[in-house]
Amino acid sequence: MNLRLLLTFVVFESFVVILMERGAYFYAQEVLGFGELRNLLLALGFGIFYATGAQLSHRVTRPGRERRMLCLCLGGQVLLHSMLWLLSGELVLWGGMWGVGLLAGLKWPVVESLVSAGRSVREQAKALGAFNLAWSFPVPLSLAVTGPLLTENPLGLFMLALSLNALCIPLLCFFPQGARHLEETHPERFDEKTMPGLAALLRASRWNMLASYVMLFLLSPLLPEIFVRLNVPLKWATVCASVMDFSRVMSFALCRRWTGWHGKRWILPLTWLGIPLGLSMCLLGPHLAWVLCGEVLFGFVAGITYYAAIYYAMLLHHSSVEAGGDHEGLIGVGFALGPALGLVGLASGGGLPAVLMGALGLLAFSSWRGWRCLKT
């Protein structure tokens, strides 16, 4: 598989999904009058459908027919984005967002398998590093353009997503029909005996990644209201929201450049402190500078947890679609649990402090589980 071609596809598709996955909450608030409650419900549904798609991905994707699944997913996305562009309204947004969540969950495990399949351990590490940068770099750019788009033409958000999706479809003609994996007897196929203890690191990093995505998607639907409270104009609010994503890109670049963390246990506990501190600064920061500093810290440590989780998953499970599905399924669970946690906190009447207390409790539990995994 031509890695450059695949990464070009990843860049465009990541830009598209973030327009929906993150930018749509600003659209919902600005155009449809959504508050914290409805935005959290919208995000909850997106997460449930994303997790469902990710868990179904390896079951409905026949080995050697990965390209066909990608064609079906992109065709479905084009239809949904067309519907959102041409038939604006609240019900259309609910259905469109949840449909995009399902298709994104089906699509990304297949892409991750194509990225890493058929490569030696060293080549796979390089390919995954390039993949992480390819999908993460468009995230802050996509979020940053959301504000100006909504200011000038709110439906332009969906028109842009439709256009980029349409551009990606011809790229699939140059994809192989399926992923080509190394044979079991291939001398460069990964053998866990050469790096013992990776299973424990995979479990611990997955607990950390799950917690980071719960917090990310607790935070994302609330950021529009946070920036309104701080009197940040819409066109700058989405730029400010993208700061944590720029920080995550820097984290990915560091993890790709410096491979000394591979197989090491000490790096994961750093996230047990960084995630709750960054989240607290974002939710309760009295000034914009506090919120931005919280985003930088949160984004950086969240990047470490994601990178470790996908690296160990693809290495241990030989780049299978099922490994990608489990990885993306946890992300989808985080997509859903984050808004659910926010809804419970708001329903208690305690506002953002109550939301934060619930979040810190969940973070403490996930850190304890990660520590238990590392002890084994």
C-alpha cells in the first residue's frame, strides 16, 4: 500500500470528521440555539453510534475487501452531508451527526489496518507515527475554520465536508482491494517474546486513553459555553478550542521522533496527573489564559495515551481490523461517557464544579486500573 496516498486520504477524512465531531457543537449553539444540555445529548448519541460502528467494523469487513468497506462508508457520508446541507434543521442535525458517527466508527479501524499491515516492526512504528500526524494535524485546522465558516455561511460547514468527501472517493481507485499482512512464518513478523510485558502496557494505555477521550468529549460540548462566559467572539472561540489539538500534534511529533518510550512503563503515570489538571483548568479557569494553558496540558498528555494505545494494539495484534476496532471502540465509549458524565453533573444542579468532581472520580478509577495493569 502506497503510504503517501493513504496519508493523503487520512488528512482529508480527518478534516471532514472534525467538522462534524467538534465543529457541529458550535453550529448547534449558534444557529439552532443549543445549550449545554442538548449539545451533551447530541455528543452522547454520536459516541454511542461511533462505538457501535467500531465494534462492528471487523465483523462486516471481509478480509481482502477493505477497499469496498471504505467505498460504502464514504458514499454514506456524502449522502449524510448532502442532507445536512440541503435540509437544515434540528432533527436533521441529530440524524446526520449520529449517522456520521456510525460510519466513522466503521471506517477508521479499516484505515488503521491498511496503514500498518504488511510492515516490519520498525516500518510499522514509522507508518503509525506518520498516520498519527496525518490525522491529528487537520484537527485544529478544521476546528479553526469552523468559526469563520459559521459567521459567513453556517451551512458552509456541511458543504465543505461534502466537497472534501467527494474528493476522497477517486483516491480509493488507487487503493488495493485489501490489506496484505505478513505471513505467520515471516522473519520480520512481530513476536511478543522479543518484547515481553507489552500486553500489560496495552491494557494500561487503553485505560488511560479511554479516560482521556471521556474528558475530551465531556469538554468539547461545553467549550462553546465556556468561551461565551469568557466573552470570546465565535470566530475566535473555535480557534481557541483548537489549541489542545495543536498541543496533541506536538505530542505525536515527539513520540514519533523519540522512540525511547517504547516498552517503558514510566511514561503512562505522567498522564494520571496531566489529564485531571488540564481538565480542571479548562472547566473552571477564571480567565482565557487559564483555559488555554489547560488545553495545552490536556492535549499533550492525551496525545501520549493515544499514541501508546494504538502502537501496542497494532504491534500485538498484527495490524488486524479487529485491533483497530477495539481501539476505536474504546474511543467511541469515551465519546459517549464524556457527555453522559456531563449530563449527570448538570442534572445534579451543581453546574461545572459538579461535572468536574464526577470527572475526577472517573479519572481516579481509570488511573487505579492502569496502575493495576502495570503491576501484573
